[in-house]
Amino acid sequence: MSRLMRDTHTIVWRMISETREQGRRVSHLGCLVSWPLCIQLLYSKIEDVEAFDSFIFYKQIDIDFDLKSLTIEYQNLRMKNVRTAAAVAAICLSVNAEGDSSTNVTEIERPTFKPSTIKAHFLEQFTDDWSKRWSPSEATKETSSGGETFSYVGKWEVEEPTVLAAIQGDKGLVVKSEAAHHAISVPFSKPLDNTGKTLVLQYEVKLQKGLECGGAYLKLLKESPTGIQAQEFSDKTEYSIMFGPDRCGMTNKVHLIFRHKNPKTGEYEEKHFKNPPSIENTQTTALYTLIVRPDQTFAIKINDKEVSKGSLLEDFEPAVNPPAEIDDPEDKKPADWVDESKIVDTKATKPDDWDEEAPREILDEEAEKPAGWLDDEPSSVPDPDAQKPEEWDDEEDGEWVPPSIPNPKCESAPGCGTWVRPMKSNPAYKGKWTAPMIDNPAYKGVWAPRKIPNPNFFEDKIPSNFERMAGIGFELWTMQAGILFDNIYVGHSEADAEAFSKETYHVKAEIEKKLEDQTKPEEEKPKASLEDIPPFTQSPVQFVRSHGKAFVDLALVDFMSACKEMPITAAVIGGFLASVIGALLLVLTGSSTPKTKKVKKSSKKTDAPTSDDKGAEKIADAPIAGGETKASGSDLKKRK
């Protein structure tokens, strides 16, 4: 409900004169404003009303209270006047209409985290002992002044998600710093040898603040004689595979890069997947899976759905294996080599009947003026309805000329004014003559250097036998913090990786979806349509009901637009409400007159506040809560 409607409730009910009234009459007023409240109040047993002013009540009340708690509180309070009761009803309606989260949001059950029992070469769920395994990088770089500074200043924490937390106690590794370099790594208990095996790399990424510019990929670090050197881990640390999402500017892809060693030169070269898929840029958890099989095929999955596949030998660039032959760098194109395949026919002559002066178009001599053509009628005429503006001054502005409009007589005729013969294409038109092209008898073809055996040629038919890997590292630059990593699996079993995802990711994704649906903003209500409402003569009840509902639906979105688009309906509803409120004012003020006089008479006995009056002040200052306290005695007894 809009603020305007809530304020209207308060203003209307403050117009009602102060009076003491039975609780049942108060409930009737509540019925006018809120039917859910009406049902509760009709069966209440409130004897008198005694409380604080409705305006104070309205200002102090917490709008986030749900309908049930407000109704209970209403039954517990002794209210001073009808205005307070009406304010309760108005606020209850506001809360009920706005769909308070405590009444409309179903509590979603969140399971408690339990470590997985699945075995793998490496499996990480960031349990409490995570810091014994992972080491943030302390690598340094030289400054312009010759000193040293840390290369990676980004902070890491292991904590539960702050957005759509699905499993209680489930923690992940979180990037904590914005616009910073981050690096952290963990060694395997023993090196990973993938010779002749399937490699499965799987992990979860949760972009709690989205990803506008940054990476969320990981690296499988290559084994080295000195180990992965976690304290010095940096972008210079050698890796075997880099896999995961990256997004910035025009870049939006899931990287898949592996480093391959040339067996002849010993040099390493990065091989990039040619057609990487786009990342999953949502605040819900995304599961990224890479599978490399010993038949040299691979597959990329996102959220357990295959999005890309291919061959290590065919779908990477540069290719794993170099060509067997290469161009001879010493071979040069001969000076007399003819590259032109066509030449001008120098023997050709222009035909005698070729007229270069013939126009492209000529008059259509066969065309005839359409019947009914109005030769004497102009295509436009002065506007007979136009009037010279009052402020027009002929001396300063010149003679006023009325604007022209299309001649109405021409609308029904094929045309007006002088008829002009149309043009048509000239069949004799040929344009400027040029000699034709003929095959060049001296043409030798496209020149290319001769091929020679590639001195660096090798053939690796099993690039999936990656060099041994010794650990995992995240080495990232990101503008957004809040990136969370969890449930990392590195091993050789596709079945185990899938089972691991079912007990982690899939449980999490289902709950996150429910949480996300609850937090989505309510869609704006559609504009009311009157096209399907039957006419009044056909169905009076349906006509009135449909117009009323359409007006209310539109008013809840835009009150002023509702009044402009449905002025008659607005006037009828306004008149009806005014009549009802007027009748209530008359009934309430008339029935309470004798009691008001009695109160004035008794007030002369003392000006000092009584204990009951002080109690009422305390109630006015107290926040609303579902208490059982009742004021002793009725209002009549206090004022004797």
C-alpha cells in the first residue's frame, strides 16, 4: 500500500470526534478498513477503549509487524478513542496488503553442513582446519624506488556466504578485497600423475556481488624440484592447466588452457581452447567441471550440464603438434612471375550500333492520362478554417498567409494539377563501352614458397598425459570482492565427481533457488483493462465489481493515473466513502454527547494526574508487543 493511502487512513480517522465507545463498535470501524482485522475484532470482548492518541500510535508503530501480532496487541490494549482503533485497522491493512515477510514468506529448511566421505586425489570443503593446508602468497615485486612490496595485497577469508546461504555451517574461500591482486595455493599430499587416466577438475564459484571485471579461475600447478613454493606463489609459477570463469570488458568466457612442452626444444607453449563457453554470472552457486579423457577428448560442464566438448588435438590454438612441412624461408618469388589471371582484350572494338549517348530513361509514349484527372485543381489549398492569430501584426510580421492543406477534391481523384507523362527504362541504353577481359596466357597461378620438412616437427598423440601436478592455486585480479570458492574435487573418477556434486552443489542449488524466489521484488501489477467487462445493461453486478477492482488495482500502482483514466469510477467510490464516513461521524458524535458532558463535570474534582492516568501515559510510550497486561478499572470509574 502506498504512503498516500496510509496517510489517508490516518487523516480520515482523526476527523472522528473523540469519544468512549464499546469494543464491538470499534470492531465495526475496523471492518471498514480491513476484513481480516474485522473477523478478529467481532469476536473480541473489549469492554472499553482507552489508550493514546492515534497520531502518536501511528508514528510509533513498527510497520513490519505482521497482521496477527497487531490484532493480538489490539485486543490487549484499552484504547482511549475510536481514532486509535481505526489507526490499528488502517495499519493492519497496510501490512496485510504489502505482504509482510513474516506472514507471507515460508521458512525454508536449511540443512547443516556435513563433510563428504567421497575420496579423491584432492578434495577441499574448507573445514575449520583449512589454514593448515592453504597459504596466501607473500610474493614481492620491486618498486620504482628500488625497494620491495607485496605483489598480492588482496585478503582471503573462509566464511559462510552472505548472499543466499543455503547450508548452515557450510563455508567457502572468499575473496575479500576489491580492485586487488589475490593469490593463495595449497599443495597436494602427493603429486598427481594423469598418465593414461581421466582427469576431473570440479569446483563451485559463487559470485556474491556479481562479476564485472575479474577472474575466478584456478590453476593446477606443475610439479617442480623445489615444490610449488606456496609463499612465493605468483603469476610466474608454472602451471599445467588453467580452468574457470573470467569476465572483463569484451571478455566473457570459461578459460581452458593447458601448457604443453615441446619435446625437441624443451619450451612450453600455452594451448587455448578456441570456442570457450560464457560464464554463469549469477549470485547463486555455479558448478564448473572439466573432464579430460585418455582418448584426447574433453568436456566442460556448467551446473552439471555439458556446454562444450572437443579434442585436445583439434580444438586448441596453437595446435599441439606442429605441421610436418613448413614454407621454405629462403624461397623467393621470381621477378618474371605473372600474378594476373585476366587481361584486357586489346583486339576488341566497339560495335557500330553501340550508342554511348543513349539515356538511361525515356518518356513513356504509351502512357495515358488517367480518367478523372483534375487538371485545374491544385494539389494543395489554403486552410479555410485557419484564422490569423490575434497577436499577428501585418506591419511587423508582413501579410498573413493561411497554411496550406491537401486539396480535399484530390482525395477521390487519381490526381490533380498538370499531368506529366512518366518515364520508363530505355531499351537502347548500353552505357559507356569498355573492352572485355580475357584469360591471361602468361598467368602462372598464385605463387607460394616451396615446402620443406619442418626441422622442429614432433607428434604427441597423447597430450592428456600432462606433466605431474603438485597443487592448486588461485592467482586472480578482480574489481569485485565476495567471490566464494567451495567443494573442489581433483581426481580421476567422473562418477565420484558427479556423486560429490549431488550431495553438495545440487542440495545447495535447490535451496538457493527457493531463497532467490523469495527475495525477488514483486512484479509491478499490470495496467487495468476494461475491454472484457460486460456492459451495465447485461450484467450490472459484474460491471460495478469489475470497474471497482480495475480502479483499485491501478490505484495501488499509481493513484493519480487511476483517477485520470477512470474519473467516473473514482468519483463514485469517493462519494460512497464520503457518505459512509459522514454517517459514522453522525452516529458516533451523537451517541457520545451525554458521556462527554459527564467527563467534563467529573474533571473539576482534581487537576492532579491519577495513577491510572500515569498508566495510560506509560502505555502510550511503550512499544507494541504481545503482552497480557490490562489496565485496572474502566474509563467511567477513573473519571468519577
